[in-house]
Amino acid sequence: MSRREGSLEDPQADSSVSLLPHLEAKIRQTHSLAHLLTKYAEQLLQEYVQHQGDPFGLPGFSPPRLPVAGLSSPTPTHAALPVAERLRLDAAALAALPPLLDAVSRRQAELNPRAPRLLRRLEDAARQARALGAAVEAVLAALGAPAREPRPEPPTAATATVAAGVFPAKVLGLRVCGLYREWVSRTEGDLGQLVPGGPA
Amino acid sequence: MPAGRPGPAAQCARRPPPPLPLLLFCVLGAPRAGSGSHTAVISPQDPTLLIGSSLQATCSVHGDPPGATAEGLYWTLNGRRLPPELSRVLNASTLALALANLNGSRQQSGDNLVCHARDGSILAGSCLYVGLPPEKPFNISCWSKNMKDLTCRWTPGAHGETFLHTNYSLKYKLRWYGQDNTCEEYHTVGPHSCHIPKDLALFTPYEIWVEATNRLGSARSDVLTLDILDVVTTDPPPDVHVSRVGGLEDQLSVRWVSPPALKDFLFQAKYQIRYRVEDSVDWKVVDDVSNQTSCRLAGLKPGTVYFVQVRCNPFGIYGSKKAGIWSEWSHPTAASTPRSAERAGPGGGACEPRSGEPSSGPVRRELKQFLGWLKKHAYCSNLSFRLYDQWRAWMQKSHKTRNQHRTRGSCPRADGARREVLPDKL
């Protein structure tokens, strides 16, 4: 096993590797940020369903899990991947979320113009996802495992060929908010394994 | 929402939603290849209807394998299952719904009408917008802070309850020329208000009105015509100080500064003072304070803390004939009257003059006249209100009952003048 500081080659040995103090601080800081954003993401979801009306938010409400281009939920095998790969997937998802959240925000500005707190949370979520994604990429770079090459920007609305009704738009927004919560929570868990003294 | 009695025919005003970005691909019900799942489409999509109207909707199922059946489908509205008697199977793949006498939408994002498969899964949805067209906004009132801006407030028609998102737009233009302008800063002093921060003309009237618009129509208020100079308000008077008047137990002196923002515009000011005892919510108002920056409150309780506020009304700006608009009250300033064993009478609410100031009460008015006469006929140059107040303080301190006594000061006896000064008669 390499004894190089900051290596992610052997995730089982992470806790025993003596990380540089600044790197350790960075990881702790990013983990704290992810923890905070997980709470915010939960609040966003609650605020969102409240403004869409029932059955959104009712127990047992199970809309179709619509596919969202460029982003999907963490796979069941995510936790079994090496830490570096998990963090790369986290960073990629966090980079894909902001334009999706922006689109939901614009749609909700039309559907719920008198819901300033919801609109503010959606705008904040896009910024927070960018910030957390950048922080995760910085951690990866410091650990010698940089994130993958950035993907090309998705097509803009000018080339959109899909027009959706209001109900599908509400469902899609719920899906995006759900994905945001899933990925910040997943990132918090993955970073937790790097925090010295955290779970292996 | 639905009811048994049929209502008027539905008015469906559809507004096509903007397309979502391609990256947000999905149309609810898009079939997944090889999944064998059914999808559906509800018609109409996102209709707008009047309260009390009816709706006929259909849910058409299609999917893989073909020949999907409408049997077993059901409807929910805002999460509640609709009675089966409201539905009927039109054909093998279509379930119809009839809703009558619709109530106003429960949320502004629209009521959620959903078509479910037998197992409860969601096949399709449509959002209903049920409400009323806006009524005419009214009661527009506007004011200008120091002639620099204009803020207007209005009341929405029908108290604003249209059950639909209603947009209000404040418009204004110069009365005899110019184009329509739209106010841009909304909700500055409440939900139905707008602020115009700059570029306003003086000495020429404006026409102002409010337009209300929602999915079902629009309405326009009456036009308000005003000149900015006639609706001016200003800041509350700064530097309000409240202090004791020597040892006088029933008086406090209030001083303030004229609001500086309008000092160059040659206006007269009216002031109002209000004051209350510390542990009371009842304010007493003194409202005959014209164009002066000090006042004395009299008839107060001794040994009591009072809170005092002052506000200003500018009028006569540039020759305007109209009174202005009262400013906000100044921040409360507190002071206490001196303590005494004797209790004064109830607060009078009058504004007593300070030394040398014109009298505003009957006793002091007469005293002023007498002092003036004395000065003229008895050559008593050192007589003044200040001397009178000192005498009062001395009287209270000594706790003596008022008796007639001779005073002989530096006042030479004038012909016809009374030889004796009778303080108790003053």
C-alpha cells in the first residue's frame, strides 16, 4: 500500500493515512458544507411539495420517476465503489444540477409567483450545488484524483422540442429537487468516510 | 370542488406553457421502450375556468401492448378520489369525467386533476385554474417623499380574491402629453403598492391608474390626477428633545428641528405632538403647533415618565394651496416630570408656551396682556414669563397657600396702575 499522504488508492487505509492538516481541514469543511446542504435540500423539497398542492406531499404519493437527461439517482452499487470514483460521480452530479434547478426555478416563478421563499430556495440550491461540486473537485485534486473532463453544455431552450403541461412540470420539478437531495446526501456520506475518525 | 348541480358551460382559456429546456426531457406518460407500460393523455390540458362552471375531461390510454383498456381507471382531484358516478367509460380506451359548479382553485399553481391506473399508478395529469376575472382596483392614494419620488397604494377589487394569480400594474403619465409609463418597484409598502423613484415632473399633473390582469380577464381602475406638490410628505422632525422646565412638576419642554430636506423650498410646517404616560397605550395629541419648533406640555402628572413623539406636515410648498401629508412620527423620546407630594390634575393636552413665547392658554394669555401693560405703564422692564415661572416654582417649593401680599420691586408705580401684584389672580 502506498504510504503517500493524501492517497485514495486504498480506501480501507484512509483513516490511517496521515493527511496534511490543510487537506484534512478542507475535507472537514466540505463535509460540513454537504451536511448543511442536506438539511437545506430537505427543506427545499418540503417547500416545493407544499406549493404544488395535493397529492404532492401526501404520504404514498408516488409519481413516475421521470428520467432527467444528464442525471440519474445514485446507483445501488454506488457505496461499493472506491472513494475516488464515488466522489467523481458526486462532483459530476453536482455540476449537472444547477441548470436543472434554474429551469425549475423559472417554471415555478410562473406557477407560484407569490412564493418568494420557494423561489429563493431554488435559486440558492443552484448556487449551493455549484459550490459543493467545486469543493468536492478541489478535494479530489488535492488527493491526486482529479475529476473527469467536464461534459459539453447541454442544449439550450431554443432547441427544445418538448413542451410539457403544468402537471408534468410539477412532477419534473419534484424529481429534480429529489435528485438534489439524494446527491448532496450521498456526497455527505462519501466525504464522511474521508474525515479522520469518521466511519470506514 | 365538484357538486351535483350543473353550472354554466365551462370557459376554457388555454395559455400554452413555455417549453422546458431539452435537458429537462420528459413528457409525463412517455412510454419506456420494452416496458409494456401504459400511458395516457388528459384533455383538456391546463384549462382556465370560471367559478361555478362545468368541466368535461377525458383520459385516453395508450401503450404497449396496444388495446389498453379504460376499465379500472379512476380520477383524483387534489389527491382526493372522485366519486365513480362522475366518470363514465366513453370507449375501450377513454374514461370521461364531468365536474359541475367548480369552486375556486385551492392553490395558485392549479388544481391537480390526475388519471390513475387500476393499481393507483399515475398515468397523466392536468392542472385546472378556476377563478374569477379581476375587479376594478380602487382607492388609489399616493405621496411624495420630499418631492423626490412617488409611492402609490391601492385596494384590489373584490378584496383581491380571484383564486388565480392576478398581476397588478401601476401606470402613470403626464396629463397633457407624454407616453404611458409603468411602475417597476412593487410591494414597497404592502402587497398592493409601487414606488416610482425618480424622473418626476413638478408643477404639472400626473394621471395614475392600476391595471389588473389574470387568466380570465383584466380590469382598470379610475384615473387619479394629482400634482406631486400637493402630496408631499417629509421625514419626521429630527433631534426631538424633551426636558424638565426647572422644578415645575407638571410641565415638560419639547424641542425639535425642522426636517432639513425641505428647508430650501419655502414651506410652512404644521406639527403635531403626541405624548403618553410610560405604562399607558393612550396617546394625547397636541395638534395646534404651527410653524414653531418647541412647545411646552402642561398639566402633567408629577413624578411620571412620559413618551413624546412629533410629526410634521409640510404645506404651501411652492405656493401649493393644499396641505401636505403627515410624516411618520419621530422616534419616541422620554423624560420624567419632577416628583412632588402634591398630585397635579389630569393631563391637559394643551401646548403651553415657553418663556417669551406667545401664550396659547387663557390664563397665560391674560398674564401676557397684563405683563405687557405693566411694562408699558409701570416701566417694569424685568418682568417676564421667566420671572413668573420662577415664582411658581418658589410657591410650590415652599408649600405655602397663595396669599395676597405686597410686592415692591423695581417697578415704579405708574399712573392708574394697580399698586399690588396679586399672583393668585394671574
